[in-house]
Amino acid sequence: MEFFISQRPRQYQVYLDDLMFKRAIERNIGIIGEAMSKILQLDADIAITNAKNIKGTRNYVVHAYDTLEPHIIWNIVINDLPKLKEEVILLLK
């Protein structure tokens, strides 16, 4: 996902105006959520903030695509994914 984000200005309007960018972000959030679902099956107490919400977000993106709120997705990209990345790096050490 970082590749997609690094290729464009980190601006909400850019996200809104670029359908391919939006779909790439949504797809990647779905993949992250699916991975989290599988991780939770192995370790329900994993030290990742909001692990169950990450899994739920995958369901939101995949099943409620017709009602997705772009500001919610963008908030995840800007605020939640950097925190998730930090936590995953710590777990891998």
C-alpha cells in the first residue's frame, strides 16, 4: 500500500479524484483485514491495537462497497495504517 500512497500527494482530494487509487487502497485494506483475520485465528490476543476492527474493516470494504464512506477509508490510510505498521515491525523483532 505504501507504494500507492507514495506515488501521489497525501491529500484527501487526490484520493477522491482518482478512482484507480481509491480502488487500490480499498483492495489493500481488504487484504490487510483478511490477513488480520487469519492472524487472530492463530493468536486472538495479538498485541495489535484494534485487531478486531481491522478485521471488521475488511468486511466493510468487501461487503458494503456501495456505501463506503471515502473519509473513513482516508482516515484509516492517514491515521491507522502508520500505527499498524509500527506495531507489526515491533512484533517482527
